[in-house]
Amino acid sequence: MHDIRWIRDNPQAFDDGLATRGRSPLSAELIALDDARKSAIATLQAAQERRNAASKEIGQAMAAKDMARADALKAEVTGLKDTMAVAEVADRKAQADLIAALEVLPNLPLADVPVGPDESANVEHHRFGAAPAVNLAKEHFELGEALGQMDFEAAAKLSGSRFVVLKRGLARMERALAQFMLDLHTTEHGYDEIAPPVLVKDNIPYGTAQLPKAAEDMFVTREGFWLTPTAEVTLTNLVRDEIVAEDVLPLRLAAATQCFRSEAGAAGRDTRGMLRQHQFLKVELVSITAPEQSLTEHERMLACAEEVLKRLDLHYRVVTLCTGDMGFSARKTYDIEVWLPGQKAFREISSCSVCGDFQARRMNARYRPKTGGPQFVHTLNGSGVAVGRALIAVMENYQQEGGAIAVPAVLQPYMGGLKTVEKA
């Protein structure tokens, strides 16, 4: 959520920022809505003040036995009550109109974010490693089905399209990947492990700005609970309506959860395999910081996510997303894209974003600095990393002649020393 006071003070900068996101200028419209809110408040306050004064004058008139004046004042107070009721309705409507206009506007990009309409304008930042030489590389679903351990037909029977049933070695490898990632982030990177719920109330995804914009991309139960599309939703909202002490910042939180997405806008894309699923496992990283810490924390979070792929010895690149490809809440985003030999392409495996105080305003999440009053925190989130996509990357990069999958050295302790996943 944007700060209307900042918009009033910086209307051109606000409109310029919106333009980089492909939006028309809106500062004048928003300021007009805020003027309507202020006018309603001023009318209400003036009526309250006059009512209070008239009430005192009634007492004085009664004491002076000036009944005509007392009756006139009583009539005035009755009229003022009607004026106040109308002003209260106008105030609520003006406030609701302003919030409705603000809540659907994306965050503004930082100055160093490349400007562009879509992913074609993303800028490569750096690479790690080199693509392995894999003769006649197969895609992960070909490998998994040949092993008899990746069953899309069984999943379709149970749940429909965009689901998978993993079995035996591949199921164990997915679990091993999640455990490895959590151990790395909690023991070496300083994150606290959290086990959050995956069903949440309306105000929780509203706080992280999935609602109302992305409602069609989420699942909701009959009882009105939303299934979380990422643990960013729950981890970030742990500081909702809180004022935390400055000396506990930054807070660093990590969770491995099942995530749920309807993929409403993905018709026809990645229809085979595990790349785009309705349900998937992901390790999420969230940081809550003071404003002056957030940019440094963003670079640190990226390094933490990268370390997962370095330990797995997977070739990847980091790109800075342009304004047209960034998520709704982000001020700046790095994507990590891992090399998939079967696809002969880099595919996203992590996004790390800094959001400034955009989410904090929606959540009313603040901290108390050593001097001055409470201020809004800054929030960051990143995948550390998507477990299903990590499984895909390991399968395609570690495939052996004959179809077996070599187990990366870092995962072998989590798999009982198993060195290869083979057909049973």
C-alpha cells in the first residue's frame, strides 16, 4: 500500500514510477479522493465542535430561563446530529474509496531496476558454473516415468492435471532436498525455522498483497480459508499489527511448506512434468528489517538462495527483473534461473524481492527505533529454493546413461548414503 502523504508531496515521482509499471498517471485522482476524505473529516469535526458548544449554551439558556433560545439551540443540535451522521457516512465512503484505489496499485521500482515491458528486458547479473555435458539429455518427466517413480497418471486419477505422485527414491530425494535447504539456512545462514499453517484468513494474503489482485490464482475453501501460494504469506504476517523492538531486527524466518496455486494464467504453458503444479513444496525465506537494512539484506538473501545451488553444483544465472516482469509488491527482484539440460534452457528456481514498507503498511507492521515514534518495517522474501524445481534440476543435471540419477554428494547423508536413484 502506498502512503498518500508521500503521493501528495511527490505527485510527479509517483506518476513516473507508475509509468515504468505500465500504468497511467493517478496522483491527481488519488489526491482528489484524499481531499474528499479530508473535507468529510473537517465537516464532521466542525459539527462536533458546534454541537458541544451548543449543548453548553442550552444549559446557560435554561439557567437564564430563556426558553425560546434553549428551544432554538436544541433544534440546532438536532440538525447538527443529522449533519454529523451524513458526514460520518461521507468519511467512511471517502476512506473506502481511497483504500480501494490504493490497494490495487503495484509498488514502485527502485531507481536501478531496468525499465521494460516484460521478461525480454530482464538483465543478467552473473552466472555460476557451466552447463554439464549430457549426451541426449532427457527431460525430468521422461526420466521419472522411466524409473517408475514419477506418476502423473495416478495423480490425475486422484486430483486432475498439474499434480504428481512421487515414489521411492524420487520421493525421498524431494524430502532430502527440503531438509538440506532448511538445515543450511538455519544452521549457517541464521534463519529461524517456522512451521506455519497453510490455511489463512482473508486479511493475511491481503497483508502481503496477494489479495485482491491475485485472487484468481489462489484456492479458497468453502469456509473462506485461503490456501497459501507461498509461505511468504504466513511468515511475513507474523509481525502483523505488531511493534517490534529495533534491536531484534533483522528477523530472518524460513519454512518448508506445500504451496497451492491455481495457475489461472498459465493455460498451455508447461503442461508436461512438474514445472508448473497446483501443489508444490518450497522453502521460503523472509526477512523483516529496519529501512536502512533492507537493501543489504536483499543481497544477503540472494547469496543464501544461491548457496543452495552451489552446494548442489548446479549451473545457474541471476537476472534482475525489469519493471514489467516484477511482482506486484516488489521494489526490486533477482531471479535465479537454473540450467535444465533436458529443456536446454534456464528456468526460474528462486525469486528474491525487497518490498520496502509496501506490505508493512497493509499489515500495520512497525518497529520502535531508539529515538522517535514507531515506523513501518521493510519486508523481503525469497525462495530458498523451490524444492520441486530443485528436484527437476538434479534429475536433469545428474542423469546417467541408462536413466539412473546420481545423488549429489551433499544430499547423500539425507538419503542414507544412497549414491544413485535407479529403477526398482
